[in-house]
Amino acid sequence: MGPIWIGDVEIGRSFVPSGVSRPQRPDDESARILVRLHHEVLGVVDIPLRGEPIDGGDFAAAVLVQLAGPLLRHLESDGLPVPEAASPSGFGDGDRCTRSAPGRSGVAISVVVCTRDRPEALVTCLKLLQQLVYEPFEVIVVDNAPSTEAARECFSSVVGDDARFRYVREAVPGLSRARNRGVSEASGPLVAFTDDDVQVDPWWLDGIAGGFGADSRVGCVTGLVFPIALDNPSQQYFERRFRWGSRVEHRAYSLLDGGHRSTPQPYSAGVYGTGANFAVDRTLLEELGGFDEALGAGSPAGGGEELDVFVRVLRAGRTLVYAPSAVVWHSHRADRAALRRQLFSYGAGLTAFLSKYVAGRSTTADILARVPQGTRQILRAWRPLLSGGRKPVELVFTEVLGMAVGPVAYVRGRRRVRGRPQAWPPRDRRR
């Protein structure tokens, strides 16, 4: 498969998509375009390319066919007329939209970005965080056990005297440790997390706030993670395997409705979202004890810390909302060796996280009863990949190998953190 061009379009203004990371090229075989109206994600349109720029009229026709349902629902809820044909200049009337961060807009959000020895990625991340339109927010950059001063220097050169941004250094390595340090520094009642290799959309926090505003029981909101580029087989494999950019429907998850009893939930990996894009009620997260430092990048497990938080939020009786209009853009690994390392870590993180609940007295029977459904779910995800020849089989095997070592990795991680003081001391509420 050839390169897939990634585009983004706000059809309230125009039906001509713009490139996310680059212009169209003659060798692009197809396009995958994120379609939004008044900042609400309507869906994704996939179209073949013929070496020519996308025609706005043709693309408008494709939107009206492929996304007719969500488009009509949006226009009707705003009291806007449903046109017989799309105008090249878009639908307009954004001032009449009813979906502008309802309910919790204006609640302070603390954004935590953890980084370690990747100043080049951090530059882009910080520049885009400065363009967030939501107010008020703060950004806490946690430099985790750095080997140089590059991240601090990058922070100073990009952010300067912007009072919304703060730099802190956490000497103990590990992503969970760094995130816990970020929570301890946060002043907002909501804490949002993203990665240094992620590019946030200007309306990202508006989508997060809208998710929390849906219900007073919401304790966690996750959002859409769309690929920045799908130029080569490694990036395309990752997107097919995890389908982060395919989930465009708003969902709310709760264990109080009883619907989870016949499914792998709440232990389903990837159903709720991913660590590159989520936010948690800060008080709830602290009551739950923060992130498990035996999980996550930098631990023997290599991942799984966000899955653990999602499960604990749900088991606490709170609701988790997937809000696709909270958009970030992710750089999938273009290098095959880097992809293998990532898949191994994901596999190890998954079974390490599950091992925690197998070992828990109150959850052993619950999770073991879900093993058959969970196994079938994973096999369904792998089945279409295994038909792609030797190389995809090798990548599936790499993930399986990671899964095999995950339980032992979690035991090693628990031993490593035993007796270590938590990242924040007991304290009174700051505000």
C-alpha cells in the first residue's frame, strides 16, 4: 500500500481539506480526512487519489454521502437548515452551535506533559500548547530524569515568560512517577495528560471540558488520537492494529448499568482510550492513589499505567467519557525497529496491568471470568493482520512475546517501587 495523505477540514468554513503534516504528493494513493463542523468531529472520510488536488465540490459530495447521519443531527440540533447541496464555502453559522464546551467550560485545566531527552519533539508540543483557545489552563512540563539540560533550555527558549507554563524536574525515572509529580504540581480541578510526541489541536481542551460537562459523575475523559502521517508500512500497520483514529462516536462507560457483565469490560485494553489523550478529576485521582509506579514507560512493564487508571475510575463508580472532539495528533513510529519496541512494550504493559487485577483479592474471580471474551477480542484484532504475509506475522509475534513477559515484569516493578515514597506528600488542598 502506498502513502495515505492525512487531511483535516472544518466544513463550517470550507470543503477544501488542509494537510496535517505535508501537502499532497503525486504518489499518495488515498486520503484520510478528519471532518469537523463547528469543532465537533463528524467522522472520517476516506477517498482515493489520482495525483491531483482534492476538488472541494467532489469532497463535499463525499461528506454528504458518507457522513449524512452525524451531519444532519448536528445541523438539526443547532436549528440550522439542511441544504440540498453543500456550498464550497462551508456551512457557516458557527455562532449558533450548541456544542461549544457545554457545562464545564471555564473550569481550570492543568495539562501535564512528561518528557525525557526528546527536546526536538518538545519544541513542537510546546508551540501548539501555546495555541490552545480554552481558558483558563496551565501546562506543567515534567522533565523526567534527564541526562542533559536540553529540555530545560528548550522550555525557556519556546515558552519564555509565559506564566501559564511551568517546568519541573523529577529525578526518579518512570512515566508514572513523572505523571504523579505533575499531579502534585497541578492547581486545576481537572488534570489532562498528553505526550511530548503528540500535537494538540487548538480546541483540544474544549473537547475535554465538554466531556466532563456531560454528567456530574464523569471522572475521566479520553479523546481522539488521529495519526499525523501514514506514509509507510510501519505507520499503517500501527493504525490498523490499534485503530486510534477510527473511533469517532461519543461514548459514556459506567459499571453501574450492569451491561459490562457479559463483556471483557472494564479490563478491555484500548476500548476507553489511550495515555496520549485523557484527563481525570484531580481529587478522584489523588483519592485513588495516583498512577501505579510499577506500570508505565520506564518500568519493567513498559506500559499499562493509563489502562489501570481507567479501570480504577470505573470501579470507583464514576463514568468515563470518550469525547472524539478532544483531538490530538500522534506520530506513529515510522521506523520498523521502533515499531517492534513499541509493540513489545504494549504487549508487556497489557498483561502486566491485567496481572495486577488477577493478583488482587477482590478482582481475581472477576477478571478470570472474562479471560475467554478477552482472548477472543484480541484474536479478532489480530486475524486480519495475520493475512498480510511474513512481516505482519513477525509484528504480531513481537506483541505476543511482550505479553508473555508482562506478568513477570509487573512483579519486578512492584519490587522496585516497594518502600519508595509517593510523588506527592500528604497536603491540604491548595485551592
